[in-house]
Amino acid sequence: MSLTSHDTHDGCRAAFARLCERHGEVGGGVQHSPEGSWVWAVWDRSGQHVAGSARAYERHATCRASYERFRAALPELQFSGPGLWGVV
């Protein structure tokens, strides 16, 4: 799995804000990793990975639960504003 990286904090923040705004337009799911564990990924309409699990999971169910929590948080984070980033 390949995820996009960002050269700056601002670039990362902007990409995450776009992901939150477009949460209803992205796909995703749980995948078996080459090492035999489980990871989750989120991709945009073009198929580019835009987010993924920070770690691999031993159990499919645990990975799936993490993926579902991440997806459920995106609509809420869309309206969180600068406080999410420690900006006051």
C-alpha cells in the first residue's frame, strides 16, 4: 500500500481537511498485507490512497473496527476548525 506524503505540516493539514470535507466521496476498506497481517486504507475517486492505518493488525475484526472508527470521525472533524490543529 502506498500513501501520499507531504513535505510540510500545512500541506498535510490541507489534505486532511479535504479528506474530511469529501468523506462521502471516498472509498476504502480492510486489506491483507504482504506480511500476513491486516491494514486499512481510504482512497479517492481516482484510486489514490489518501489515508491508511498507522499500524498493521493481527485480527481482521480489530482492523475493521479501527477503519470504521476513522471513517465515522471524518464527518465530525470536518467542522472542528483550527482547534483540531492546536491553532487558537
